[in-house]
Amino acid sequence: MSNKAEETLSKSTDSASLARAVERSAELEKEIDKDPSRFRMLTGDRPTGHLHLGHYFGTIKNRVEQQQRGIETWQLIADYQVITDRDGVGPLRERVLSLLTDYIAAGMNPESATIFTHSAVPALNQLMLPFLSLVTESELHRNPTVKAELDATDGRAMSGLLLTYPVHQAADILFCRANIVPVGQDQLPHLEQARVIANRFDRRYGRADKDKPVFRRPEALLSNASHVLGLDGEKMSKSRGNTIELRMSADETAKRLKRAKTDADRVITYDPVKRPEVSNLLLMASMACGESPEAIAEQIGDGGGGALKARVTEDLNTMLAPIRARRAELVENEDYLLEVLRKGNERANEVANETLSDVLTAMNMKYY
Ligand code: TRP
């Protein structure tokens, strides 16, 4: 999502519902510790570019850890969503494969994860039809994400797909009966929309067996990941050229970091409010090496921006080295990547067909 979209959204989740979501997420953490096998996690990304450290520290690392905890992982490459707010799809095949490569290189285990694309799962998309009948036009116009994303397109007309994409996203979550979706606060309205659709479907087409609703109710797992900024102290985003992408070489990383913004004070301290750029570099080093940002600042002392950059470069390159090595191997093996995707799509289709069959049964549309 764009910067502007996120700003509008974070203002829109009221503090009471946010507090509830935070509390519930903490409970979920405990339940996961007790029995991770009860959980199926779905996450999605639009294939619009290459993954960078903002994605990695903000969510990908967390997803990998959830998978390692024993949660079943479903990973959507949301290719149909690319056309919600832009005309063309761009070099989509390349981007889908790059995203898949980043996932696996970052540690997602493709043996147990189901990694799939929208476009390969017809039954998922077919859920849009009954789901659209369960939401109103004004409700969609009021949806904070839709509003925010429209604002961010700078004057573009609202397309039918942009207006209804929260419904499509609900289909992503509900078709596979995911019960947890790791999200940032800005994505809470999406989950609410998915739950509302599930409730309305079950109320309208409720089965005789009330204990067995057609859909599960997905819940948000709020991540406590720190958000790193770009190298200029602004939000990390491809369009600003302030990112470090997972696929970059160690040299490119060093070059980018040399250009990073710091300030005139040679004594390095961690003070995110007064010294956002310096603190951001400390935070990156901290996330990469595991020491606290304050401790790293102390070690650098009065070494200035140069010493700070040297330290961040080393820590990031050390952390990224194995990811990059795996990435380089994967890039050479497109057949393997396609096989992972084919298997993921096959599994997603099996589950989507089952869910659609249940939906059609509930709607009296099963004729034979
Ligand atoms: N909307 C998300 C994004 O812009 C991608 C996405 C699509 C998604 N479907 C999803 C995320 C379902 C979570 C759950 O990045």
C-alpha cells in the first residue's frame, strides 16, 4: 500500500477497537504457543516489485518465524490485485518469480507452505459473486482502505475492482479457512470486512448444523516488528530509491548506505524523535545483529556517521549473506520455482474447490 494510503488508514482505526485487537492478538500468541497446529495463517503480497528490508523486517521475517513455530502457512501472491490501482500489470511473470524467490531465500519452507497466485485459483475468485451480494455499495465507499487507496492514485477514477477489492481480499482469507492473518494496524479494517462477510453468509445461508458454519472467522495477529525507514529517513519505498532490496549485492548495499542521510553530531546516540536518520540506521543494525540500538550507539561513540554506516553495512551484509546465497541458487533454478508454484496452486485449488462446493451446497446450487 502507498504511503499516503497508510497515513489515512492509521487515523481511521479507532482506539477502542485497536485496543481490543491488541488484546486479542496477545491471547492468540498464547494459544499458538499451546497448540500451533490449530492455526492456519494466510498472508498476501502484490507482485509489484522486489522485496526490500522494510518488507523483511516489517513482516517477512515474522512470517518465517510463525512457520517455524509450527503454524500452517498459506502465502498468496496477489496477482489480480495488481490491477486495482494501475492500468498495466508490468513484467508480472518476472515479479511473481522474484517474490517467490525472496520468500524461499528469506527462509519460508516451500515444502510445508502453500504458495499460490490468485489467477490460478478460479474457485477462489468465484466466491466474489456471492460475497458481493453481502456488502453494500455505501459500505465499500466508506471502507478506509478503499478511500485511502483512491486518494493515493491522485485523481484516478474509482474502478469497480478498487471499490470491491476488500471483498476479493475477504475471499482470499475465507476460501482457505485461514484463522489468523498477521497484519499491521492499517490492515485491521480488511479483517473486519472478511468477518462481516463470513457472518452474513452464514446467517443468510446458514446450514441446518449451526455448529458447523461454512466459514471460519479470521483474526488479526498484530506483529510487534519495528518499522525501519528508508535511507533518507522517509518511508522505505521503491519509488524513493531509498531501499535495500534483498536481491542487492553486498557492494550495492554498501554503496546505498554510503549515501544514507545522517546528521552533524559526531556522537552517535539512539534518539528516534530528535535524530530519526541516525536512529534508523542503528535500528537496522540492531535488527540485523540482535544487540540493542543503544548498545551499538555506545560502541560507535564519537565515530560519527562514517563509523555508523560502516557498522550497519557490516551487520546487514552479514545477515543478508545466507539469504543472498540461497537467492543466487534459486535464480538459477527456474524449474524448481515453477514446481513450487505449481504444487502450491494445485493445493490451493483443492481447498478452494471444497470451499466453493460447501458454499454452493449452502446456497442450494448443487444440482447433481
Ligand atoms: N492487500 C495486500 C497488499 O496490498 C495484499 C493481499 C491480498 C492480502 N490479499 C490478502 C494480505 C489477504 C492479507 C490477506 O499488500
